[in-house]
Amino acid sequence: MNADSDVAHPAASAPNALAVAADGNVHRPLDRSARVFVAGRRGLVGSAVCRHLRREGFTDLGGPTSAELDLRERRAVFAWFADARPDVVVLAAARVGGIKANATRPTEFLSDNLRIQVNVLDAALEHGVERLLFLGSSCIYPKLAEQPIREEALLTGPLEPTNDAYAIAKITGILQVQAVRRQYGLPWISAMPTNLYGSGDNFHPKHCHVLPSLIRRFHEAKESGARSVVNWGSGSPRREFLHVDDLARACLHLLEHYDEGGPVNVGTGTDLTIRELAELVRQVVGYQGSVEWDPSQPDGTPRKLLDVSRLTALGWAPRIALREGLAQTYAWYVENLGTDALRH
Ligand code: GFB
């Protein structure tokens, strides 16, 4: 708890307040029967978090889907919280997309994400939710931040223009979590994942992120016998990729072992060029044709490799290597072709 909090919130004195062990670290297992609301539970991140929590013994993972509750609707969100009274909230709901979706629809990325966040965080405060994890993104950091990017780089320089609207929305979420900590003494926390992938990803040909896009493109080219594929940009930007099941483990780990206002980076600590990624995907998919690049498409930020030392110091490490995660994601894609899971 923050020593500088001057207003006691009802939940701040709850019996399940965080305990700090003799080694100075937070060790406080969440009660496996707690009511957990994973906002965005049908999405890539939310579904992985639910799978992990279930595996870890959580029994009360309720919460509506976006079809059942529009988190942009403030009254509906407050009414749901008043009725459901969750003990723990993981805020994984967001409007997300790849470089083109972000660049062409900044209005929705800003407005939808701000409304989702403010509504859920305000309702969680109003209803005394003591434990909350807010999920952001590595695009909150300045475009030309020193690499690998430490959490302290936040707000030290201009953002990447292709996703500045999304980034600003996520930055306000971090600030709201910090404000609640300062003002009400609640141990809410924020995590900033790097580029994510895995089962349940969005494979929309125009709006998705690079990794599902490459899987789809190479697969379709293999099936149709196309001689070449054309990827976007120069292929020279560097990106870091984390399997969403590793992120899910990090989420629970942070809820149980972290109690500071600063965001925590979640990544693997290694990156590769988009060209290298394309070669890996080509091999995993088994496409034999040639690979071309279209420099008229945006590259985005040149590099965004996260410094993950804050998280690894807490005892977490990624487990899924990129090639293994790619193979698993490609298998999921093939299994789900023609099903609702791929209709975005
Ligand atoms: O994954 P991606 O869309 O997002 O693109 P960002 C990463 C890189 O892959 C860019 C290149 O340099 C793209 O030009 N790329 C090559 C492709 N071929 C393709 C393709 O077929 N599809 C896509 N999508 N990219 C997003 C942000 O940035 O990252 C979001 O816009 C969010 O806000 C997300 O933070 C994690 O890594 O550039």
C-alpha cells in the first residue's frame, strides 16, 4: 500500500490486503474461489488468461462477453458491477489491431479504448474491487526509445504516429491505475505486453497483426500454388513476439507478486526482423515460393524490444520459444479454418 494515500477506500482495509514477505517481495496467492472478471474473455489475451486461471484452480471466472455487455456503455458497466461484484478484475478488453487498423481508424482506437478503460476502472473503484490488473501495450513507449525499452522510458518522447491514438488511450489507463493507488491506496497494477500471438488470434487479412497475417498469406499461397507472396513494408523493422499463454502466466504472477504503480514490461527480451519472422513462418507453413516486399506499406516503429528485467526479477520467465509457438499457432489456424473462430 502507498504510504501517501490520504483517503481510505473501503476495499483498502479488506482482509485480503497484500502481504510483504521478509525478503521484501510480495507473496500473496489469490484466493482460488475469488470472483474473477476477465474483461475481454473471448479475445486473444482474455481467453488465454481464463485458460490459465482455470488450470491454476480458479473456480469463479464469470463475466459477460462483448456481445452480452458493451463495455463502452457506462451505465451498463456500472449495473453489471453492482450485480456481479467481482473480487478481481483483469482488464484485457480493448479495440486492437495491426499497423493498418491502427493507422486508418485512430478515432475508434482512441475513443473505444478510453471508454472501455474509464468505465471498467471507475466501476471497479466504485464497487471496491481490490485487485486489478490493467493491460496495455509496448506501443506506449516513444518511437525512438533507447533499446531495450525500460519502463522509465514512458512519456519521455514522441510516439509512433501509426499507433499514437491507441498508445495515448493505454497511457491514460496506466495513469488512472496510478491515480487510484495514490488516492485510495488500492494495489492495482499495470502490465505492458510486447507483440502477442497464439491460438485465438485475429487473422483478418487487412486488420490483423503481422504474425497471423503472414501465417494466412503463406498458407493460402501454399494451397493455391502461388509463385510468390508480397509482405508489407521493407522487412527491416524489428519486433519481439510473446506467446499469449506466456503472457497469461505473467498476469497471474504479477497479481500475486507485484505491488507498485509503475507498469511492468512483459516480453521475451529478444527480437528479430520482420524478414526473419517471414522466413520462419514460411518454413513452419511449408511454402516453397519466393517472398517479396512492398515498401509502399508502412513499417511503423523501427524497433520495440522490451527490457523485461523488472518482471524476471520477480521470478517469471517465458517458456514458449518462437518456432514452437508458431507451429502451435499454425496448427490452430488450420484446425479452425472455416469455423467461427476465424470469422472476424
Ligand atoms: O504487427 P504489426 O501490424 O504492428 O506490424 P506493429 C509489424 C510489422 O510487420 C510492420 C510488417 O513493420 C509491418 O509493416 N508487416 C509485414 C506486416 N507484412 C505484414 C502484414 O501482412 N500485416 C501486418 N499487420 N504487418 C502494432 C500497433 O504495431 O502493434 C498496435 O499498431 C499494437 O498499436 C501492436 O501495439 C502490438 O508492431 O507495427
